[in-house]
Amino acid sequence: MDAMAKHNKPLVVFKNCILRPQYFSKEIFPSPTTLTLLPAQKWAITGTHKTRFLEAIAGQYTATPAESRSYPFLEKSVWPASVTSLVSFATDIKPAYLSARYESYREPEDVDLASFLKKSLGGEAGGISPEDQIQVYESVVDRLGLEPLLSQWIVTLSNGQMRRARLARGLLSSPKILLADEPFLGLDPVSTSTLSQLLGELAPAPHVILGLRAHERVPDWISHIAVVDESGLIKAGKKEDVAEKLQELLNRRNSIFIDRSYNFKASNLLPLRGQRADSIIDIDNITVAYKGKVVLKDLKWTVRRGERWHLRGNNGTGKSTLLSLITADHPQSWNSKIRLFGEPRKVGRQNYFSINKVIGHASPEIHAIFPATLTAFQTVSTGFTVGSFLPPSSVSHVAGDLTKQEQTDRIASLLQYFNVNPDTLFSELTLNDQKLALFMRAIVKNPEVLILDEAFSGMNDESIFRCKHFVHEWGGTVIAIGHLEDEIPRCDKYIRLHGGENSAEQGVVV
């Protein structure tokens, strides 16, 4: 075959394709799919069911009829799944979470980046000679700028660095097509820009296809967009031609969300809080350092009742360290320079349980270690317990003074409002519904302080709208982390951490 002709052959062609998990099972999308992806095009897939479509491009699911999905640029003897690499960041949560987030210590079983990457050589890239594997490894490390990080422990990498490491593992199998699902999730603007440029420069070795959330900014280098919802592919074409349709869908959904939530009041589900001290959290000139590395320097911060704070800062500037000091999860939490309701934080005066009885918390760490065997109802019920993921009847530390029936009624009301099946196991919930369940878990005890650390990342547009509307109506004290304005509730104040020796900046949200 002429090299130029082969280069111009389509990457993937769907022609009236019906996709199913197995041959006789129900179709993934009710509408047949017709789409051609060409080598010169740079695609982004968006919409509520983008991940399933990326999986279909990667060769997953059964195509009916068999010839309705093809990969013309490949030799007929090559199995498509062997030359495509799907890297999903929607569930990219590191189990060894304390080290990375709190900058405090590392687990003994952690490995350095070089070892982390080389683990992939024997498996995914095992079909080539050891010499070629090393050559591929060195090339990938160089292209992704990972050489200076090879000796670092995995848990010390920032989100942006870890994102590049995950992409490197996807590239070590030398794929022809790299599918990156939500690569910018949870990244600050600087890291997002850096990673976007890197992805744009990879093609055509490999060709890169992105999965983006509907409200995410589409990188400049993307030329084509496909929009996929529960019915299937609803619009595809040049970016400028699809953008108007995408905005129309977002506007229509937002108006639907508003109509559905118009008569809702959070006070229908959670009673208004009684009055206590005006100052809830006081941090007075606290410094946190680990092995000589300063994470927070002389930080002063006061959070008063009813305030809504947006905690800002690039990845690695100490945001999660600050939150862990508040929730008493950090080794340096027991410091009299930290006050809760005017009470100095001292061993013997306060304890982990008394502190967290008044704090509701949703974060990637909780998601990472949450038991998969609980139902959605049980998941929300653990919000009444302190220091445990067991339902209230199984533990001694329970927050609030509700009766068992009152707890049950409140949980049921929340699950109904957020439209989550109470009997579904956490492991069987979609990512969206897992995030919703953990949000409900954070709010169910009607806390004095609600901490939302990337709590809405990974949710669909309607769920984000419902959560934001709920928090707005609730009226309590909120501390929120989120790099996208669309993924945090409305805030009136902000504190921006700069990391290291640099002081924090505070102000009013305008």
C-alpha cells in the first residue's frame, strides 16, 4: 500500500452501527451511529455519554453488523484494541492519599516515578524486545518532560505531574490512538494549559482524542467536536459548527434545571441552624513544614458564620493541607493557634470526634477509600457518624440528636430530591451518583461547616446545578475548592494560597 494513501485512510468509521455490551444484550445507544474520524482531524467528544463513545472508539462493545465499525488505517491483521489506549481521569483518585494531599509523609510501599512507569513495560508493551522497550520508555519520558521527576515518589507528584505520568503509561504501549477522558479534571489553569499543549503536540504519533465535559473550554488545537447523549451521537463536525449547538443544549438544560428546582427550599430538608459564636474557624499565624519544605507560612484566616469561601491556589500550594488542619486529619492539627468556635485546638480539650461532629466534608480522598459494599442509603447514613464509614447503628460516635426515624426520613428525602436509588450498591452507582451520594453524606447532618473539596468534579450538568442550588438555599458556612467556577457553589469571599514562603491573599468575590 502506498504510504501516503495509508496515511490518509480514516482512523475509525461507524456506519449505521449498533453498539452492545454483548451480542444479544441491549444496545448502548438507541440510535445507530454514523461517523468518520480522519487522521488530519483532532477530535473532542463531549456530552453526557462521551465516555461510552470513547470506549466504542477504543474497540469496546460489540458492533452490529460487524462491518459497521472499522479501522481502515490499520492492517487487517491488527486487532484495534491492541493499538488504542484509553486513559480515564474521571476516577483518577490515588488511594495513598494522605501523603500527596497533606505533604506529611509517604507510605512505605510507594514507588518512585521511574518504577511506576517501568511496570507498564513488561505488560502493555511486552510485545516488543527489551531494547525497543527501553527506547520507547526514554522517548515517552522525554516527550512528556518527566526526566526531572523520575526519582520522585509517586505520592509527592502534583496533580498535573501525576496526569502526565498516567499519560506516559498510556503511551508506553506505543498506541496508534490515545483517548484521554477528562484529562483536565481537577487541574488548575496553569497545569491545564501545560497539559493541553502537550496533548496537542503528540499527534499524529499517536492520534489524540479528548473526552471533555460540556462546560469545559475546548482547546484551541481541537478541530472537530462530537456531542453524545443517552440517545447516541446528536451532532458532529467542525468545532465552530458544533459550538452553537452545544451552547444551545447547555442553555436548554439549565432552563430545565431551573424549572425543576424552582419551588425547592433546602429548609424543606434541613432545618435552619441555631445561633452560636460568630467566628467559627480562626487560624492565627500557623506554619506547616515537612522535612524543611514550607507548605503554609504564617497563615492567618478567620471564617465567620454564614460565609462562603472559595479556597483558591494552584495544585501543590497547600489547599488540602489547610483543610486537613481544620478537620484534624493532619499530624500538625493539634495547635492552639487553630480555634473552633473560639476554643483553642488542644489535646484533651477537643478531639477528632467533637471537631468533626460539626463539619460535613466531601473530597477525592473520601471517595478513594469509601466502602464499595454499602448501598446508597447506607452511604448517606454514614454522614451521621464520625470517624467511620459504618452506618450509625454500628458506631458509638454519632453526630446530631435526631431519632432513628428522623434520620431515615431525612436520608430518604435527600435521595429522592437528587434522584439516586437508595438500594443500589456504591460500587454499582455511576460516577455521577457516587459523587451525589458523597455530597448528601456531607450535608445530611446539617453541619456547621460544609467543606466541598472538588465535590462536584465528575458530576453531570444537572447534578451540579442541583447541588449548587441546594447549597445556595441552605444558608450555612461553606469552604469550597474547585478550579472551575461552574463546579463550586456561589461564594462571597476567597483566600488564595501561593505555597511555600509566600503569604496568602484574601478578598471579596466580585
